[in-house]
Amino acid sequence: MQSLRWRLGGAVAVAVGVVLLLAGFWLAGQLRAAMEQAARTRLQATAEHLSAFLPFESPEQWSQGEYAQPYSGHYWVLVAWPAGQVPAQYARSASLTDFPLLDGAVKAFEHGGQPQLWRQQGPLDQDLISVLVPLPVGPEPGRFMMLIAAPAEPLDTQTRHVIGALWRGGVIIWLLSIVTAGLAIAAAARPIHLLQRQLEDLDQARRQRLDAAVPLEFQGLVRGFNSVLDQHARTVARHRDAVARLAHELKTPLAALQQDAEAADTVPARTVLARVRRMLPPIEQEVAKARIHGPTPGLEPVLLAEQIRRAVQVCCVDHAITPADIELRVPDRLRVPIEARDLYAVVWNLIDNALRHGGLPVRVQAEAAGFEVHDAGTASQPASSSGLGLGLVETVLETYGWHYEIRSSELGGRCVRVSPRSQNAPTA
């Protein structure tokens, strides 16, 4: 896959090229029209200047002598335009005495009132540009017109040179634009290359986080990436702590069993069973902490009611009660931004803890700001005597930025309220 710099450079080159091409066609058309307008103006001025020397009082002399000579390389035909009549030719330059092509141009302009540049073939197949000019002179101003023509080669040559220079300038501008855009893209892409080097250093374990000093467009990406790194670090630390605590929980009772075994040939089964029973709860808790999934990017909130119903079913089997003994006041569509497995662990531990240390009836209720588990035990019972479940609950909630608090319940026991610390509120 091509690098971003080459892709941006290619896109800029194409975009600038298309813009310059369209602008070149438009400008070339405008230049051509402007040059033709200038040629038309010059022909009009020549016609008016030439007509100033014609004796309109003696039109019969116009076709002979000095008045019939070419004027500075121009060809002309003087016509009269009687109202409602066919135009009559009065005189023309000597070069066109035997060349009637201009007469066809006169007919083409019979119904035209504005001077227009006309291209035609002249003597010896010479390309001509011509214009029909009303003459404001003579006994009847506006009656006489002059069709004046000049070689088209000077105009065409000048037009080609100007348009050629225009296109050459456009190519140079295009190349300069590409070079300038390449330098600008390289400068703009420098933060991306710095970020790329940071990622390489991160992959080689030469750094632990990405620098936050990046352009505004990348700050959200860097924060999200650093958040993932922090979450991963917390997960690894949690697993290491769980392994260390698990090793400690195993080491002490196993050492005691070893001492008993060394002191006597046999260890009573009752002693072994008691030690194993004391070992299992902390081991189960540490294993459960190690299993905490934790938040992941793109975390989808899960239905709270679904996880509560699952926990109630398990607790009913464990405590030999019926679902009717646990009152549920949870909206069916309330969602919580916690992984389903971790949310189930929180709910099950809270309900199990309420059944073990609080007693029936138990009520679970939820609202937009969190959820609560009520029991009917004594409100004076200290929270520390509520078993090992709350330790796991606290670990899970801290992982997601939530917390719990214990207060008195209207049922007579305690209420454990779970709510977010910041903006990770449940969503309906």
C-alpha cells in the first residue's frame, strides 16, 4: 500500500492539474476572443480612416484610380445600403477587381446590424479576417458601409504564441504547485512520522505511552490509545497481584499441613478438610479477580435486567429459595457500560451477599444513575463482615470507573448502591 504522502501528493497533482486545465481552456478562449475583438477594432478604425478620403459626391470615380488601390495590405469593398433595396457596390480595392468573394460576405451581412469578424478565403487562397463597418460619413450617414479585410496570419500567429505561452506557464505553475504541495505535505505529515516512530518505540518496549503533544486531529486517537495501554497495564498488574495473593493464600495453609505431616505419621482427614475449606474462598476470590475482563474499546452497554435474572436463578438454586423471594424493580431496556461477564459477577456477589448476611426479603432496583440491592438484615452489621464478595465487587467496579456505597435500607437491613464515578452512566 502506498504511503500517505504519495497518495496525498498524487491527489494534489491531479486536482491542481484539472483546475489548471479547465482554467487554461477558459482563459485561452477569453484571450482568443479579446484578440479577435482587438483585430475587429483595428479594422473598424482602418475603415473609418479610409472612408474619410473617399469623395462621396463622385461615387462613379471610386472604382478607378487612387481610390481603388489597396490600403496598407487591406482589402475593402464599399457598398450602399438603400432602405428596402439590394445593397449596391460602389467601389472596391484594385486587388479584388477580379475576385468576387467579398460580395458573398456582403450578402452574409445583409441582415446583420453589428460588426462581426468574418473569416474567408481571399486572393491566392489567403486567409482573411473581415468586418462590415457602418460609415458615419457621406451625405446619408449610415447608408454606406465598408467591408474591410486583412490577412489573418498575423492574428493567428500572435494568438498561437500567446496561447502557447499560456499553456507553458500553466505547466510550470503545475510543476511548482506539485513541488510546493509536496513540501507542504511533508511538513504537515511530520507529526504523523513522529507518531509512527513512537509506535515503533512502543513496539520495541522503549516507551510505555504515546506523547500527548500531537496535532488536535490526533489528540483523540492518542488519548484512546493511551487509555487502552493503561487498561492493559492495569489488567496485567491485576493478574500479577492475583497470582501473588493466590500464592500467599496457598503457601500458609500448605506450610501448616506440611508441619502437621512432619509432626505425625498421618494427618487426620478432618484437619485436612478444615484447612482446604479455609483455602477455597480466598482462592476462588483471587481467581475471580484475575478473570475480570475490564473495559475494551468500543464497549457496548449490556442489559442490566438480563444479568440480574441470571444471577437470581443461580442464587435461588444455591440458597434453596424461589424467584418470588427476590423482588426485581429493573427496567427491561436499561443498559450498563460494563462487560456482561463482569456485570454478572457484580450482581451475583451482591445478591449472594445479601442472602447470606442480610436475609429475606431481598430487593433489586435500578434507575438511570445506577442500581441497588436491599436486604432485611440489621443495619448495624459492619460492612467488613459481609463476606469476600464485596472485595471482588469493588475490584470490578474500580476497573470500570464505578464504585459502591453501603447505607441503611428501608427493608430494615442494608442497601448496597452501585453507581458510576464519572460519565459512565447507564443508558436506557
